[in-house]
Amino acid sequence: MEQNRIQEKIWDADAARRYDTPGTGMFAAEVLGPAVDRLARLAGDGPALEFAIGTGRVAVPLAARGVRVTGIELSRPMIERLRTKADEATIPVIVGDMATTAAPGEYTLVYLVYNTISNLLTQAEQVECFRNAARHLAPGGRFVIELWVPELRKLPPGQTAMVWQSEPGYIGLDTYDVLRQHVVSHHFRFDDTQQAELFRSPHRYIWPAELDLMAQLAGFGLESRHADWNGTAFTAESRSHVSVYRLPTVP
């Protein structure tokens, strides 16, 4: 489908290379450690399925904890980088999109982290992602989503762009289309020269209440919501959330 072609073009070999930042950013121990700890507890003794497994940022340390992890991933360059860390026998990966692709077996946990559900650019595809998670889960299974809270309150009246992060060597800027709930993230990286590197990615942002309704349509109930992987209380000021949805224990 057209959506898949768009995502494959975005998540090419250069994007896969930039994505891996061992020990820093999203790979920093203080960011990654709590996520792996929480997911390992939620998986328990059962297998886990990661939608959009990427380069294995979460899956590799989770598998090292003894969790049997399978992945679904659309980007072949991302899978190639994962394969430098874990072979197919350790972490099987099915090539495909998170809304429709099936993985073999039944799981106790499906998880989708770091805002990735927003890569699906329509509400219908996002709903199908929930339904796809439900199809893979055993009764009582959980679907975990990590997602940012739209920051439209910070958008000046009449403006469509907002700088959300500025630090030496990096500026993050978002442009909004509030009619379609679309946002394009612009990541500018630069040094002391006149040159800068730009990476852009389109997203469809989702309000927490809308996410909960998507879950209901797929048969899930909201089990918990926190502001981060450490279990910090979710409030009106939280910039992101980790939401755990659960299927009924009896189908």
C-alpha cells in the first residue's frame, strides 16, 4: 500500500544508521533500562511480539533477559542492523507493517514503543494496529504503547510550527496540520561548519482518549497509564505516556 512505500522510503539505510546511538539518546541506560524492566515483568514467562522492532533497541536487551521476542518490521535496512546484534534464531523477524502483518504463534505481550504507532498516518490504520495486536494475543494478553501527548497548547495562535527541543548541535521542530491531526517532525543536526543534516518524518498524533477508544474497538480495556516506564503518575502536564491495554481473560 502507499503508506508502506512512504515508510520504506523514510526508514532507509541512512535513517537506520542514524537511529543507532549506543549509550546515548534513546539508547541511554536511564531511558532503555526502565522500559526493558517493565516489559520483562509484563511478559512474565510468555513470549513477546514487538511491532516495528527496528534495529533491536528494546528487543535485544529484552531477549537477553530471557524473554522470547519476535518482531515485525517494514524496513529491511533496520532489520539488517538488528542482524548484527542477534540472529534469526535468537530474534525472529517478519517483514511487514504493524497494522496487517501476522507473526506465527500466540503471545502474552505485544508492545509498540517510542511513538511508533504515529507512523501510521490514518486513524483507520491505527485502529487496525490495535486489532492486529489483539489477533496475536492469548486471552488476558497485554498490548503496551509508548506515545507522546500532542503539545498543541504550546503552539502559538495562528502558527503551525513549534521548536520542541534546542541544544548544541541539534534542533527539533514540528509543523502541524491540525485538520488532519498530522505533524511532520524536522530533526536538524549540525556542527561548527556551514552544513546541517535534516531528517523529516510524518506522523498522525493521537490524543490519549482517542487511543483508548481504538483499544475498545479491538476488545481491549485500559489496565494502567503512567507518564513513563518508571511508573510516574500521568497528569495533565505529562509529555508522554506508557499505556497498558489488556484483553479479557476469557475470550
